[in-house]
Amino acid sequence: MSRDNLIVLSDVHLGSDLVQFLRPDAPRRGKASLARDRELTALLDWYRERREGGRPWRLVIAGDFVDFVGMSVDAESDEIQTELSDEEREHGLGSAVDHTLIKLRRVAREHAEVFQALARFIAAGNTLVVVRGNHDVDLHWEPVQAAFRRVLEGHADIRPAQVQFADWFYYEEGRVFIEHGHQYDDFCSYDNVLFPVLPSDPKRSTRSLSDILLRYVVRPTRGMLESGHDQASAVDYLRFGAQLGVRGMLALGQRFVYAVVALLALWREHVSDAAAWVRQEHERKMLLLAEARQLSVVKLRALASLQRPPITRSVLRLLAGVMIDRVVMALLLLAAVVWLLVARWTPALGMQLAAALALIFPLGWLWRRARGAIDASDALRERAERVATLFPAAFIVMGHTHLPEVRSAAAGSTYVNLGAWAEEEMPEGAHSALPATRTHLVVVEVDGKPTASLLSWDSARGPERFVSTA
């Protein structure tokens, strides 16, 4: 049976510029935002006008199309049905259905040209599949999915069946397996991917460590960027705090403490009685997914077992994730140095010190391995190998890291990371540590076999083969 040609892209992050509730002086549309929308619109129009082999296109957006988590907006009281929590009064609308619908309306209005181009693309006989990521996890709410469709239908004549939502992954046997990839990153993963709600308050989506830090620390702090933290050390954060001045540094410290308190509350959610009910609902939805997609539930459970548990499940790893272990170690080291300066040296003390040093280095190495890395690229590559054995496909495709790559995987598959279309707004003259690659994957049939090309969009020449500069 003839299959549609595929276009796959990820990490557009529409709405990441809507942060004016916490940063009133932030521009509504910065240069990076305008460039992204302009070039994404051009890409959609380019493919709308050019079919490959006479087949329609199926556009698969592999997560983080709308940045619900990263937005910081408020609303009039008559728009809100779910009463604001203290955290939402402080940081902006949250993850309840009505809050998310308000955010979607803002995004659709501010980025209307993208939605218009998307509607034109679909109306030309093509289809759209939206896979959830960690920044648009709130798309799990069915009313939000329905509203998303209505936005597109408001711009063009589109049938509902042309816009689909994948709750976990998109799969065509032997051809492609597409997933966002955040479930293999313990800083961003959720316990129950098919039912990601807060056990104590199922009207709201649950949050990851990354989500908490973004809302509590990054968005409220002037000059702090969302990217680059994988390369930052505790000294870098102290240096950044010093640039804020005394009041700014104290405010940053307070935000950090509040974030840790929120993370500890999230840890308690994992061990609560209500968490068992959420797991049961997740399992029920998994059975429904297996039936609807004619997939083996055994394979789905095996796929779920590859996901990395959220870092918020462990108090020790949670504290390590926010570098408290390094702060404690620095204080202990300082205390040890002071003690050694005033202690009376004896041969026994020297032997004890040597033994302590002999233990510290291997223990430190083991702890460093256990705490893991912020950059999840290695984890996604390793999991892609194992996904390929469960769901055979020529291409195992993910996003999330914003770092495009193509490499061989297990069982004759190829692992592809899609890169990103989003890029943070930088001060004049500064350059982003993670610039937008404007990459996308095109999958077509050649002599009955799937063939894929990772392409980057050039505003003057159109799609070109991506060449890594790393």
C-alpha cells in the first residue's frame, strides 16, 4: 500500500518568548522568534508546493512545538476556571486545562503566521501528526487537542482526521519510529507518559526537575538563559550571581531555595497513595493504545522500561541535580582545611589523612557517574539502539537535545536526532550556545525502500543536506 512521504521536525518552542508576566521588559517578538517563524513558514509553503513522487506529505512534529512549560503569562479573572495556586500567582498560568487553553490562544495569536502556513499545508491534502514533548506535555488534555485543531480549521478547510496527536510515539513498522526523547532524560522525564498528571491534583500536569527550575529560577532571573547549563559549574553560577549585585544574588538564592522545596514536594508525590491510582490509569491507557494501534502490550511495557525514572524520585539524586552535593562538599572541604591548619600533626594523623584521600577520589568518581550528565545525547543514542530491537524501523528518530546527528544503530537501523528550530533571544552582540539548526528529516520511498535525508533550511536556497560543524 502506498504511504505518504514524511517530513519530521522538532523543538520549535512557539511561545517561549511569551514571558512578560515575569519579565515585563522582555520584547514580545525578538529577532530569533521572528526569524524562526519566517523560516518555518517558508519551509511549510515550500513543501506544500512540491510533492515527491506525487505522494502527499505527512508532517510529524516530534515534540515541543508549543512551549507551554516555558511561557509566563497571566489572564483576566473571567478567563480562569481553575483557581490559581500560590505558585501560579507568582510565576504565571500553570498546567490545568483552562490555563493551557489560554496559553494556546496567546500562542496562536502571537504566532499566527506559523499556524496559517500549517493550515495551508494541511489543506493542500497533507496530514499532521503532533507527538508530545516535555515542553508541550499539556497536549495530553483532550480539550487542548480539540482547540489546537480548531485553530487550524479557523485558517483553512481541514478535516479533523488530517490532524492527529500521538500520545507517546509515532511508528510505521520497518520505516520509522519517532519519539521526542525526553523520557530518556531523567532531568525531563515523567513517571507516567500516557497520564502525566500530578497525583495530589490531577487537574494539573505533573512537572519534572527541568520544569521546576525553568519556572522558579530561570524565567524570573534577568539575564539567565535556558541553555548552557550542561557546561556550567557551581563556580559559574556563583559568578553569575555576583553580577546581579547583593540584592540580585539574595533574590536568586531565595528562588533556588523555593525551587528545592517544590522539588522535594514532587518527590513526596512519587511515594504518595494517589500515585498508585495514576499508575493504574497509565496502565489502562497503555492497554487502549495497544488495542488501537494493534501493538503488543508486552512490547509497550518493554519500551516503557527503557525510560529513565525522573530524577525527582530520589532525594539524593534530586539534590545532586541542583548541585547541593557540590555545595556540601565544598563546605566540608573548607572545614577540613581549617581543621588541618589548626590540628597538631602526628604520624597517625598523616596516615588517617592519606587513607581519607585514597577513599575520596574513587568515591567521587563513582558519585559523578551515578549523578549523570545534564546533556542527554548519550542516553538517547543508547536507548535508540534498544528501541530498534523492540520496534524494527529503518530510522529511529528523536529530538529533545537540539543537537542534530545521524549515526548507525542496532538491527540495521539509523538513529537520527532532529536538532531544533528554536533559539534563545540573546543580548546584542552575543551568540547563542545552542543556535537553531533549522533541520528536518525527509523520508521517501526509493525502489520500495525507505530513504531519509537530514536537511537544513536555507532561506535563500531552500532545503540543503545538513553538514555538522561539530
